[in-house]
Amino acid sequence: MKSLYIKTMTYSLLMLLFVSCKKDETKVVASNGTAPVFTATQSTLVLDSASAKKDAVVLNWTASSFNYSAAISYAVQLDLAGNNFSGPKEVALNTALTKTFTVAEINNLVNQLGLTPGTAGKIEMRAKASIGDVFAPAYSNVLTLTVTPYQIIIDYPSLYVPGSYQGWDPKSASKISSVTDNKIYEGYINFPDASTDFKFTPQPDWNGVNYGTSSPGTLNAGGGDNLHQDGAGYYLVKADTKALTYSLTKTVWAVIGDATGSASSDTPMAYDAVNKVWTVTKALSVGSFKFRANGTNDINFGISKQVTGKPVYNGDNIPVATAGTYKIILNLAIPGNYTYSLIKQ
């Protein structure tokens, strides 16, 4: 009997110890975070490169709580209005509860999102609070910001094209550029005269390699006659300094597509020599269109799926979501930085 009593007490003590250990292992589980309250000092921004270093907008949000001892990290998310933050740009801010964007910072972000330079567009912003990848983040209310960005110019490797059309001054000459830095250059240049002589040079002076020619279509590095083109017009100029070749194609631009009223007939554009852009004011219906040169699809611009406002060769049709009269602008003046815009009248 005494042995049975001892065994029973021992078993009871072990059970108490086990229960005690289980209680010691009880863990605190994070709750869903409370939504921060998000505010902004501006709702409309017209950005200017001359003010790039100045403050554009200040964002503030209240602290979130997850009922957990870990530090809460915050970020600001930005996306095109209507995208439901399916592909946002995110700016991580650690534990800060405020963010001041300079003009340059916000301009860079909205350009990446695809807003068209010089045209007002809408983005949405919100604050994100999180305590790690294991727990679902908490999101604030959403604010809409109307932004008119300026174009970000990327300075690609280039050749200057000094010639008779601009006084043989390399510094002020038009350029053609190699976007992939593969020694193949292209750009669009207006030659206003009936006959034009020119050369290529890799720097804005005559101290580098000056490319001339000994026969049409070929380049001589460091010598040769002037390159020559007969006929005034707006030319697609290409040069390959590895293969030592060049070409010029005269272009006249138009828009075409069901949004313009015809998918088989061009609507001509006019060249604005002062602003160096092609324009047309046209009533557009809901649908789509493209830019094309010389009445064929050999040289055409559509839209990039990643970046709106940036024309790409043989791209997708450009959508028109709202019918109306638009000023359509195609800007091919800066090589590698081509843009288009639709401005509702």
C-alpha cells in the first residue's frame, strides 16, 4: 500500500510539473495591426526641374499597433490610380512616421509609374505598417495625388551631328544616341535646307574622332568627305561606328487606328520646328491608335506595357479610354528619350 501511495504522489507531481512547463511555453501572438491614419500637405503637384531640390509634399501617418513587442516598420506605397496597388513603388522608412518628398524624388517615382511628362495624372498613396514577413501588414487610408511630372532625360552615349543646317557647331548640334551602348546610334533630326552637309563626332567639339565618308553609306573614322543629304525633311539618322556605316530615312508622321476614325487611313501630323515636335488636334473615339511614318508600318511607334507616355517601336496600340478632342504630340527630339502625350482640349 505504501508503495502504491508513493507511486501515486510521484505521478501527480510529474503531471503538475508538465502542466507548469506548458504554461511557461505560452506565447504572445501578434494581433492584426491597427490602420495608420495617413495625411498629405498637398493634393496637386505641378513639378518643375528648376525646383528639383525643393520639398514637394510632406506625408504623415499615425502609429500602428500589433499588440506585439517587435518594432513596427513603415513604408509609403505609390501606384497609378485605379491599379489597387497591384504593382506599387514602395519607399521603406524604418520606424519614421513622416516622409518629405523633394520635387526630384516624387518626379522620379511617378515617371517610373508611367505618368506622362507635361500632363496631369493621378496616383494613389498609402502607408504600410509591418512587423515582418510572417504577419499581415496593416494599411492606412488611401490618398489621391494629382501630379504633372517633367521628363527625366537619360544621357546615353551619343554622337553629335554638326553640319551646315546649324552652322557646324558641335556644341549646339543635334545628337544621335546608343541606348544599349553597342556602338549603334539613332536619332531624329530636322534638315530644313534643300542640301545638307554634316559629320559625326563623339564630343561637343572637333577634338575627337570626326566621322566623314568616302562613299555614301560608309563612314571614315578621322577623315573623309562631309556626309551629304539632299532634300529638306525630318530624318531618322542611324550610325554604326563598329561597322562604319550610316543611313538616313526621311519621315513624315501620322496617327492611325480606330480611335482616329480609320484603321486604314492616316491622319497626318504637322511638324512644329520651334518646339521640335509633331502635333495634330483630332477628335478621338474610344479605341486605340499608333504613330507611323510614311504611310506604312515599317517605322511605327506604339506603347510600352511597362511605361505609359513612352513610345516604343512596334509597340502595342495606344488606348483612348475617353472620347473627346485631343492635341496629340509626338516628341522625338531627344534620342533615347522619346515621348508622346494626349492633351484633352
